[in-house]
Amino acid sequence: MTSRDRLGKAGRGLLSGAMLAWAAPAMAGSFALIGDMPYGEAEVVPMRQIIDEISADDSIAFVVHDGDIKSGSEECDDARLLARRADFDGSRHPFILIPGDNEWTDCHRPNNGRYDPEERLARLRELFFAGDESLGRRRIRLIRQGELQPQFAAWRENVRWEFEGVLMVGLNIPGSNNNWKNRGANGEFNARLEANTAWLAAAFAHARSQRLRGLMLVLQANPDFEGEEAAKHAARPGFRDGYAEFRSQLAGEARAFGKPVLVVHGDTHSYRIDKPLKDAGGAPVANVTRLETFGSPGLGWVKVTIDAADPAVFRFQGNRYNRRP
């Protein structure tokens, strides 16, 4: 039985409110990360079971989904988005979504319904990023980019909040080379790059000024830390590395910050924890850790704990999904 089933009709009617009346568990030092699910109807029930499993853990303070809430071959219709919104609102814990390529940049595909990607992004903003709170049955306050940088008010999916002395930051950086088009206009890419650059700079400035113990970035795309994708496609007419500015800025900001930085992403569906970022001179940026979340078909979730006594700040526990009836 899923959390949606347990709520029943009356309970689901309350989901649009900011908070249910029952007492919420105390904010603990842990949170959950998921991504790249569900891919197709066969993964909807497993995804709901994973959300239920996370909901049963009283130590979890919130859940972050790092994008791709449908497969790349499913239609980008409103009904599918509304179904996922209902699932995420069924989470007992606050739930934050970072958008992925499958729900907007790839929606022009024939098997996705030939939607205008920018229209789909606007619809995502209406359904998932409209207010100043998270999704979920219990909610937390989020700071959206326009609140601090009014000139970038359109990018409501760019968010931040603080937890246990760590700044949590969400950025709209999707797969498919950050929506760079080898052919055609790239106004969307350029405008979003400007917004993301400003949001990332402001995040690190805040973390430094407040002497926070760490910073976590969440994006959907694998930003090609190793440069393999850029090398593979470099000869294509009109190609440019859509993640180059992000990696360069991240390396410089992280070095200046000097404290642990965690970069969370999905996209390539391989759970891993490593330190792949290098600066322009090829030297490793040792205080940056990459965590790629589980993804279809290898579903699961990651529990991250903020440990004030640990110089590394972040501790990780991967939880693979065990299929249940």
C-alpha cells in the first residue's frame, strides 16, 4: 500500500495546503536523494514504494529528486506531470524537484508529443515551482532566484535553502548538453546560462559570508567532468560544450570557498561517489565531491547525513531498491 493509498480521498484533498495538522518529526541531520525515475509505467509503483520507504525514516528532513520524472520516450503531457506532482505531494517529508531534460528539453521529439520545450518548462514552473515552499505533505520554505535577483525571476526552479549549516542549491542544468542546439537559435541557453552563473556566484558568496560548513549543488545533467562527451562530439558542426562555463566557475568558486562542496546529479544512471573535477590547469579540485544518484533501471535512494564532527561534512548511504509485490 502506498502513501497515496493510505491518505485516501479526504487526505489527498489536503495536499494542496502548506502542511497537514499532525506533528512533524524533528529536523534531523539527514536527507534523501533520488532521480531518473519513473521511466515508464512499470516504474511508477517502485518509485512510490521508494518514497514510502523514505517517508518511514524519521531521520530524513527532506527529499530531493534531481530530475527526469519520465522516460525520454514518453509523452510530455499534463496528465503525466500532474500524476507525478500527486506522487511527490504524497511524500511525508518535504520534496524538492530539480527539472531534467526528459520533462522539457527533449519534449520536441515525435514520441514525446512534439511540444515546444520552453512551453513545457513554463508548465513545469506552474505545477512544481509556483510557490515559495517545497512539495510534500510537510513543507519547507525555499528561496527562489527571483527573490534575491529579480532580473532572473523567470527561473523559479533555481532555489536554495540552508540545512545543518550547509547551503543547498538547485540549478536548472539539464542533460542533452545543457540544451545547446548545434543548429538553430540558442537564446534559451544563453539566458539560462546568465541566470545560473549569477545564482551559483551568489550561493558561494553567501556560504563564505555566513561561514557555512559546506555547500551542496543539485542539477540533473552529468556535466561531463571528464570531458569525454565534449571530445566525442567536438567535430560536429555547431557543437560547443554546454557545461564548460559551469565547470570552470565551479572550480574557481570551490577553491575560493575551501570547504566541502557536494555536486549531486543524475542523467547517466550510475550510482557513484568520486572527485572528478579539475581546474583549467588539470589539477584536481580536492574539496569537490560528485554524487550521482541511482537511476532507471537500477532504482534506489541515497541517504546523506551532515556530520558536524567530520571534516568531510557529508556521509553517504546508498539504498538499492528491492522489488516488492
